[in-house]
Amino acid sequence: MKKPETRTYIELLKRRVASLRLIAKELIDCRQSFVRMDLESAREHISYQQALCSEIRFLDHELGVLRAQIIGAAGLQAGGLDNAAFASLFDSASALELRQVIGELADVQKCTRRLNRVYSGLIRRSRRSINVLINVMASYMGTYPPSSRHAYLFPRQAGI
């Protein structure tokens, strides 16, 4: 079946792979922001990651709708149709390209999952470090009065 829907499906899938690659790159790039505790840079990375996640959600929705249309046009039921059976609905060239893109997608998803676990651990460790610093600051509150510049950290102790 060489239809515009099959071409569109493959192009959407390629966009999803590209977006996942960008997320993987962002997960690597943002590490230094957390290590340096550069809040502004970390916020920029997080904002970009959120935008990429929104795009992936949109692409997933579009892929689901298009997949249902392709399956429906073939007169089949959508439930239980695996990727191999779905690829058989395409002409041979498109089916080959679809299998290649699905293979790339699986590789990128695996890499992104691993990077996400590393990123999650980094955030947990950063949170612990910040909590230690907060506890140290809190333990010296009676000894050293906070400057007006840092009053926003501990407003109750600063009399605000």
C-alpha cells in the first residue's frame, strides 16, 4: 500500500526518533548545569526538555491516529497487530524503511532510558547536597544573623 498515509507515518516516526535523540543530547548537556549548580542553565535545559516531551506526546498521538487509519483502510482490527504485521500493510520499499526506522527508534529509546536513569540519580544526589547545605545554614542561624541579601532563604529567622 503506497499511500500518502504510509509516507506520513514514516515521516512522523522519523521526527519522533529525532526528538528522542535531542532529548538524549539534552540529558547529557544538562549534567554540567547540575554539577556546577547553575540554576539558570538548568532551568533552560529543563524547559527545552519539556518542549521536546510535548512534541513527542503530540507525535505519539498523531502516530496512533494514523496507525488506526491505515489499519482501518486495510479492513483489519487495530487490537493485537504487532509491528511486523503492521509493516506488511505497506509496499515492500516502505515496509523496509519502516522496519529500519523502528529499529532506530528502539536503539534511541534504550539509550534515552539509560540516560534518564543517570539523570534521575544526578538529581537525587543534587537534592541531597542542597539539603545538606540547607541544614548547615539552618544550624548556624542562631550564631550568625542572616544578611538582608539572604533573608529570602529563611524569612522567619530574618524577622520578615
